[in-house]
Amino acid sequence: MEIIQIVAISIIAVVLAVLIRQHRPEIALQISVVTGLLIFLTVIIKLASVLEELQGFVGRINIDMAYISTIFRIVGIAYIAEFGAQVCKDAGENSIASKIELAGKVIILVLAVPILMALMELIIQIIP
Amino acid sequence: MDVNIIFKIGAIGILVAALYMVLKSTGREELALMAALGGLVVVLMMVIQMISELFENVRTMFHLY
Amino acid sequence: MIIKLFGCLIIMACSTSGGYLLAIGYTRRVRELRVFQQALQVLESEILFTSTPLPQAVLQIASRLDRPVDRLFGLFGHILEQRVGHTAGEAWNMAIDGTRDLLCLDREDIDIVRSFGQNLGSTDKENQEKSFRLVKYQLETQLRKAEDKRNKNEKLCKNLGFLLGAALVTLLV
């Protein structure tokens, strides 16, 4: 059962990080980053297969692929922004974390604007 | 899932802490600071590789190119 | 797997013992300086108060000292005994060069010892006394400096050796 492995590794990493934090907080930060990375890299393969399933399913429905890829991109950006923000918060740099979140939101907005515009067009067309 | 890297980083952290204390107690503080920075750089090298792998994966997976 | 473990052990053993050797150098230097002081004290009393001839006095001292300083005096007495015509100063320098590798003394210490030897047996009693006093004073200063150095560096070297070995093992494993 992989979840047990993941949890075990996380607990060990947490103990290590707590031990080292008093002496070398920067290295404790690296430990937490690396643990997160390891866990993510482990599950990303499963995630990839789920996404492909989704893509195949959506391909059968008649929706423009651009919309779906936009959705994927937005999810990806959200994930990376969250990762970065969490690392900053872990290190105590809350201001940098909030700036990262702001940047993520802006970029997602920029990506979503064409879809919103298309939606607006549609609505305007319907309303006389 | 190469878990050994976590232990490596942990061991380097402990070693750097011990080295720092030893060097400080014998008065060579500059050397202690340099050792701490060196340890940090080494660990950073190891972590940056993993981070770039992460970004590569996320990019290809979510079609972010 | 077991080869890896073996390699790690070897690396750790080597670097720990390397640090240890460096640390021991400091302890030995302090000890040798002390033994040297003792030897000079005895030499002084032999030369100035009992007027023993130099080779005999030196060989007597050599028999009573511990290694490795006794080798220096032993070689010195030996060269003098051969009566090949070296002056005491030359014989002293030859003895120093011969035993230099065995001693853990610093360059400064060796220079002080050498300059002492130049005055040995070449001037009258009063000047010998002065030269003895000078060298004793210089050696005392050196001893104190050596002790300071030892206190600072001994533990440092030992720990450093161990930690560097551990660092190497961690990076290479």
C-alpha cells in the first residue's frame, strides 16, 4: 500500500526536520521541500493517467479542445503557485507567499479571459 | 521514489550543525560560517535538480508550455 | 552493498586517523619542548658546575631522556666522540639535521635550538651561562605558545577529521 509508505517517509522527514530546525533552519526547510517533491513525483504518474482518461472522455464530447487545455493549464498553474506559496510560508516569508499567490491569480485570470469573453459574447447574443 | 536523498540531506544537516559548533567553540568562526554556507550550497544543488524535475513534469502534464 | 559499507568504514577510519595524527603533532611538540628544557637544565649544571667534558655530559643526558629527544643528544655525543674535527656547533647542526624528521618541533623551535648550538663549547663559562639562560627563556616562550596552540587545535583537528570523513561518506553513498 503506497499510502503507508508515503506517510512513513513523511513522518521520518518531519522528525528529521524538527531535529535540525533549531540548529540549521535552512536545511530543515530543504528537507520539507524535498519530501514534498518526492511525494508529488511519486503520485504524478497516477495523476497523469487520470488526466489522460479525462482528456479521452472529453474528446468524445463535442467541446472545443482549447477550453479543456485551458482548464488543465489553470489547474497546473494553481498547483505550482500553491507549492511555491507553501514553501515560502514554511520558511516564514508570508509576504513573498502572498505575492506568489497574487501572481498565480493574475496569470489564471489572463488565461481565463478569452473564455470569459466568449461567454460574454454568447450571453450578449442571447439577450437581444 | 528515492528516499535516500531525504536521509542524505538530514545527515548533511546534522554534520554541518556539529561542524559549526566545533569550529565555533575553538574560535574559528569564519570557517564555521563558511562550512555552514557550503553545506547549504551542496543541499541546494541536490534540491534544485528535483525542483526542475517537478516543473518539467507539471509543464508537460498540464500542457503549460 | 557490503562493499559500499566497507568503503565507508575505510574512508571514515582514514580521515579520523588523519585528524588524530594532526592533533597528536601538537601534543608531541609540547612534550618535546618540555623534555628539551629538562635536558638543557641538566646540561647546564653538568657543564657549568661539574665541568664534565661535553661528549660525556651529552651522552649521559641522552641515556636518561625519553625518545625522541634523546636521539638528538645521542647523535650529538656520538659525533663529538668520533673526534673527527668538527666543532661543537657543526656537530650540533649535523645532529639536528639527522634527527629532524623524528621530532615534532616547529621551525622556530629548531632555529632557537640551532642558534643555541652555535654558542655551545665555544666561549667561556660566563658566556655559556648567558647563552643557557637565553635559550631557556626562549624555550619557555615557545612552550607557552605551543601549549596555547595545542589547547586550541587538538580537539578541533580530531573532530574535524571525523566530521570530514562523515561528510565524504554521506556525499558519496
